[in-house]
Amino acid sequence: MDLSLASASKQIHGSLRSLDLSRCRRLSPNSLSDILSRCMNLVTLKLNWSRPIVPTIALEKLPSLTRLENLGLAFNLKLDDTLLCSILKHCTHLNELDISWCTGLLKSQNQSSIWLSQLSTRLTRLQIGGTKLTHDHLSLIF
């Protein structure tokens, strides 16, 4: 267990606007979940390359971060189409998204079509390297 970060997370309060936990592989899922529930005013959140510690329970908190403008989830194997749809539905200010190497996407045709069609109207920056996007998928975005 990550006692130092668990203790520090209790000191985090709602005024925090930017948080980068990329490559924090030793952060426990409970600590991450606790941190996200305390940081409701986040504008930027980076969870890139944190794959061992970003469980579904923490990802499910992302839609409650309604002020997010910049979200990095690169190499997050737990991110799926349904969850990405929910994030895009609730995080209406989102304009930058990194879903590079998120291989859990594009498994539900209906859900994939929904989130793909939302990307072009909302985002100013999109990172999709290493995904399974095809020409047909890209035609929904561009």
C-alpha cells in the first residue's frame, strides 16, 4: 500500500486544477479513487501509462469530473467504449483527449459510433496512436 500518497491524498482539496499521475504504477487503486473523489475541480488530469493502477472503479469516477478540459488516458487497457461515451457525455468541457494505445476501445460497434462521432465537434487535440482505428472509424471523426 502507498501510505505516503494515501496520507497526502487527504490533504488534497477541491482547488486543485491540474494533476499528472502518469507512470505512477505504485499508486494503489484505492488511493487513486480517493484522490479523484477529492479533486472535483480538475481541468487537467493525466493518467497516461498508469495501467496497473487504473482500475474500472477509478475510471468510473471520471464522468463526475465535469470541468475536465484535458484528459490523458494513454495505454489504459481498462478503458472501454461504454466508459468513454460516459466520459464524453458528462465532461462537456473536454477539448483534449489522449487515448493512445487504449486497446479496450472499438469492441462495441454502437458505443464506438457514439463516441467517435462526438470527437470531431468537441476536441481541439486528439491522440489516437496505437489504437485499432480504421479508415471507416476516422471518417466518423474527420
